[in-house]
Amino acid sequence: MQSERRKMEELIRFRQHLIKFNDMLEQELKSLEVHYRNVHEYWSDEKYYQYGKTLETASKGIKSYIKESEDHERFLAALIRRLEAYLKQT
């Protein structure tokens, strides 16, 4: 019984970490994109535009990761609920 409880607690901590990480990642990406656009006044050479393309590519990948992670987070939440129900029965 202790083993199942520890597993559930570890899943809860991982889910919380995943949510926190994804929130931070999304916020930092938005902040960087805004900051990039704002420096255009001071930096507008070819390297600026090259970096913009790199940032756009990375941004698409990060946004895809976050979207897919939301499915994993929901799955973990359901798994945790099932484990909690099982542990209450025993």
C-alpha cells in the first residue's frame, strides 16, 4: 500500500512540475518574442531577420510541445484520480 501511495505522490509532483514548466516556458517565449520585436528600432540588419526566422521556427516547436503536453497533463490527472479512488477502496 505504501508503494502505491508513493507512486501516486510522485505522479502528483511530476504533474505539478510539468504544469509549472510549461507555464514558465510559454510566458518566457511570449516575453522573448515581444522583446525581439521591440529591439527592431535598434537592431534591424540581416542578422536580426535571420534570428527572427530562427525564433519563429523554435516558437512553433515550443508551442507544439506545450499543446501536446496539455494532453499528457490531462492523462496524468485522470491517472492520479484513478489511483486515489483505488487507494480509498483499500
